[in-house]
Amino acid sequence: MVASTNKAYILLSGGQDSFVCLIWALQHFSEVEAISIAYNQRHAKEIEYAKKIAAHFNVPHFTYDIGSFMSSIAESSLLNSSSHNTQHAQASHLPASFVPNRNGLFLTIIANHAFKQETKHIHLVTGTCETDYSGYPDCRDNYIKAKATELSLGLDISVSIHTPLMWKTKAETFAMAHEAGKLNELIQLTLTCYNGEETMHPWGYGCGECPSCVLRKKGYEEFLHLTYTV
Ligand SMILES: [Zn+2]
């Protein structure tokens, strides 16, 4: 297969951050493929949102299902009916919604997906963020840099992991969509809620109460303030 060095592979969850990353990827690469991972998450509806987003932007979309594997190996409030607003069952310094090494697994999967097509350089894109993040250690910049090195060594091919949101606040993420003329699509096409609730608010769909909704609502309100004060 012919190598294409200007192609990116994006981890698309159906949420706000990966939506904005997709806009970024389409601005920086001539070709983009989107990959979603079904991991038996409570908010499984996000996969349907990811499909809608990919179709909206006319981007090829692939889903890999690791649901039974994740349910058997991982403990997280995203995988069962326990509360999100408490500490993690195994690690009291981490939130209940932490899925151990989720980003590491997902990046390995999309790197393997890309490896089927690329021979020289793999470009991966993910919406991990260290600024307004949820306290997950595998969202941090040092982890992502180490992961790129690990994948490059493991596949014997150069792997870059692009994280356009790493140092952005949630308000700045809304601003990126706004500047690209895609704010309305962001509100309509994404689902970030940990409970998968589809009640519409000015900031998008959600329950309004889970940690993810609280972060998104706060970010939207700060974005409006940014917009008004510019
Ligand atoms: Zn919610």
C-alpha cells in the first residue's frame, strides 16, 4: 500500500474535545480517518454521536469493540452503575470515573489501525487535555510524549501524537469551534455526559450534574464571557 504522510488518525469519542480535534485535524491534514472505541461505557450513545460527526464531515469512521475485555479487567464508574462523584475503587487519589490506562489502550489500538496503511510516519490525534482535565494521569502531556516514543519503538516507525487541546481550557475549546464557524454543530452533534443523558442545554446535551457536564457548562459560560469581552 502507498504511504500517505499527510493523513491523520483521530480518536473520536463523540464528545466536545474530540469534535474540536477533528476540526483541527481537517485543517492540518489532507486526509483524516476517525476511530471510536466501544468499551462498554455507560454512555455508549457517544459512539452513535461519533458516527454522526464523522458522517457530517464526510470522514471515514471505524469502531473497535473491546467492551467485554474492559468490563473484565477495569474498575470505573464509567463501566458500572456506581457514583461518579467519589474516589476510585482502587486509587483513592483518582476520580471514580478513571478507567485505568484507557488512553494508553486506545492509542495503541488506533496506532495499530494506522499501521495497516502507513509505512513511514503515523500521525495520531487525540483530545487529551491537562488544563481543565478530570484528574486522569494518562491525559497528561508527559504521558502522551512517552506513549509516542513507546509506539515508535514498538512499531519501528515514527509515531507522532498530536494533542491540540493539551493546554486549552474548556472555554478555549468552545472558542476554537466558534472561530471555525462550527459552534452550532458542536452543540448539536456532541455528547459528553457520563450518564448519556440527552437533555438539551445552551452548552449542549447532558444531565447537567455529572463531573463532565459540570466542566462543560462552566467552560461554556466562561467562553461566553470571553466572547463578550473580546
Ligand atoms: Zn452529565
